[in-house]
Amino acid sequence: MSGSSKRDVNRLRTQMAQQGREVEEIAEEIRHMCGCSRLAAFRMALGLSQPEAVERCRRQAPTSVLDQPLLSRLEMFPAAGSRAPQATQIITLASVYGTTPLRLLDPAALDRLDPSERDVLIRCNTGFTAAPTAPAGAAPSPTARARPLVHLQVPASDSLKKEVEMAARRALRFTVGAEGSNIGPETLDQLRAEVSRLALAYPQQPLPTLLGDLTDLQDVAFRLLEGRQRPAETAEMYLLAGVISGMLAKASHDLGDPHSAMTQARASFVCADNAGHDGLRAWTRGLQSMISYWAGWPHEAGRYAQSGGEYASRTRGTSSVWLPAQEARVWAVLGDGERAIAAIERANDAREQVEPDDLDVLGGIMTFPRPRQLYYAADTRVWLPGDEEQADRVAGEALAAYGQAAPDERSFSDEAGARADQALARVNLGDLEGAAEALRPVLELPVEQRIGGVVASAMRVHAALRTPTYRGTTTARTLQQEIEVYGQVSASAALPRGR
């Protein structure tokens, strides 16, 4: 690995560790950044050199014959010239790295193992326990994390938190790498129909009415994929499981839990990888960028948006529009207006080339229609000094487009976001009455539609009203009070108890 690549890996590891991210999450990001094996990625995620890893293995298993050259060859497997690992070596490394054996091997590597060695690993993986290992630079506590730029103040109920956390744990277990299962055509048809129904419903129905169905469907998909056979339908099964995990990532995000959201999104990307589906890869990178953007991690949001460019260039679906549109918002938050406007133009160019793919056929949350693109453009321009009038105008265009859109292209959350952007632009222009008028429909949303992004958008307006210009102004104070009352009760309060 080059010096610059090592610095990039160290920077990524430190950043994610300080955010309290799990070693598995860090390793997965390193794997995609460097194109290395999972075995190598886990070592780098822990900040270990090959000699250091070998030394730990020798302390763990004194009879081990593992040395640095051998570890180097094992980390290259199954590339030409590499050496197939023995089950005992992987088990020892898993214990040292604080993970389970199957997490250290890519599906292709597992398939290339001697069948007897593979069987040992599969049997050992069940119930395997390893000492937890923290990455170098891990944050000592959540309070040590960087303060978010835009904080989602969404107090979730205990039952709702437990729901999304349990789903995130299932997603993390799945990233071990399912070997597949016997899936008949009837099962696939049923799953496909359910995924389509939920994808269409997500932007239009309150989250509490959908969360139970999403978690149940993910559980079914993962149990099917955790079987030991690989049928011809595996690729589509991975695609459907990836879409479900992506929707649950959005659900976790909407409930103000970015860490669970990232866990689900990572499971979605693993599914996309196993399905070989560039559209879902690009869509998931857009999702990860969006989650990071609202969590107050703009540099990470930019990295996800840019890393998805390779996949977007190989697809003509609307995910190829989402990525540059999302990237534009990131550059605007970071204060780079020139790059933000350039990204808007790239999104416009991509729109001209769109050919709907199978994600667009699902519709709803899985597609990126023109009205949503306009909302993103407004959300970009509202951050750029001097662009307030244009932000107001583009937000109005987004709302008009939503008003004329087909029912399956409507989105209560994005429409609310466009209204909040319009209100923010008007506050910055000194038009308090116009701002209050624009925000009124947002403040009238029912509790079950007060998801994280909507509340955060309203809080931006609240923050803009704190400037000395409006201090003591009755209209500003009244609007701030309304926003505060609005944000105190969120969508989580509408979740049925007992789920």
C-alpha cells in the first residue's frame, strides 16, 4: 500500500473510531476504499501492521506457524499467487481481531476454500466468541464525538429505539456473508410484491405504520439468505434484501439514529455487492451520504457521494441523479459554492440520460423524481450566501412540481423540506411574514409525520431567527416558540406500544 493510501486509511479509521463506529463498519469501509480483502481490512481497521498481527497471533496460539510473509499471502487470497488459508489460521485471526471467522472472508474466498476447511469454519462460526477489540483512536464515550452541524433532536420512545437497534443487529450479523438458501419462485414473487408495496408507501405514509412490516420482511429475507445453498434466484434475493435494508436505514435515520442507519446501509451495500447491482450500489452510497449530511458529518457525506460516482457512471437509473444532487448539498454546507453549483449541473446532465432501472420500477423511495431533485437544489442554494432569492424560487418550483406529480412521486417529508428551505431563504431575505407563511404547513403536520429530517429542517429556521437582527421581534419570537413546541413531540411518539 502506498504512503498516501496508508494515510487515507489511518484518517478514515480515526474519523470513524472517534464517531464510535464498530470495527466491522470501519473494516467494510476500508475494504471498499482500498479494494483489499476482508482479512486485510479487519487488520487495518484495528490499526495493526502485519508483523503486529502476527505477534498477537503467536501470543494467542503459541504453536502457530503464521509469519508476516504467510499473512501477506493469506490477505491476497483468492488472487493469483496467494495461499488458501487453513480454518485454524482464520479462527485464530478472528479471535485476535475480535470478530467471527466468516466475517474475515469474502464470499468468493469462502467458495474457493477446501470443502472440509469451509465446513469447519461454518460450524465454528455458530456461537463463536472473541474478545472485543477496539480500533486505535476509538472514542472513549459518545460525548467525545464531534458536535454535529445539524442535530436531529428526535427523542425516540424506548420501544422504538429497541426496534431499530434489534434490526441493526440483524443487519450486522448478516454482513458476515450469507451462503444463500433454497428460494422458490412463489417466495420470490411474494417478497418482490411486499418490497414494492413498502417502497411506494414509505414516502407517503407515516413511519410508525410501516416499521413493523419492514423489520419482519428483513428478518424473512435474511433467514432465507442465511441458508447453505445458492439457487439461481440468489442475485434477485440479494437485491430485494438490499432494498429492504436500505429502507430500514432510512427508517433509523428518520428516527434520529444515524449509527443504526449506517449499519443498515452497510448491509444494503453488501447485498448490492453480492447481487452485482450498480444501481443499488449507487443508491446506497447516496443514502449513506444523506445520513451523514443530516448527522452533521459533511466530510464523510462528501466521501460517500464521491465514492458512489463509479457505480453511478455504470447505470442510467435515477440513482445516477441522486448522487450529484446529494453531493451538491454537501459542498454547499462546506462553503464551496463553485463545486456545489457544478454538482447541480451534473445532476441536471444525468437527468437527461436517465433510463429507468429495476429500482425505479419499484418506485417510491427507490427512485429520485424531478420534484425531489428540485428540492435538493433548493436545499443546496439556501446555504450559499447571495443565493437566497434563487433558493426561494427553486423551492417554489419543487413544491409546484410535487403538486403536479403522480401520487407515487409525492413525498410528505421532501415537500416539508422544500417548505422549510423556502422559509429559511425568506428569513435570510428579511421577510418574516413570508417565512411564517411558508413554514405553516410544516408546523401543521401530524405527529406521526414529524420525522428527523423534517424536524431538523424546521430547526434550521429557528436557528436563523436567533440573529441580532430579529432579537426582540414579536413575529420571530412567536415563530420560534411554535417551532419549539412542534419539535418536542416527534414521530416516535406515534409508534404503537408493545411492538
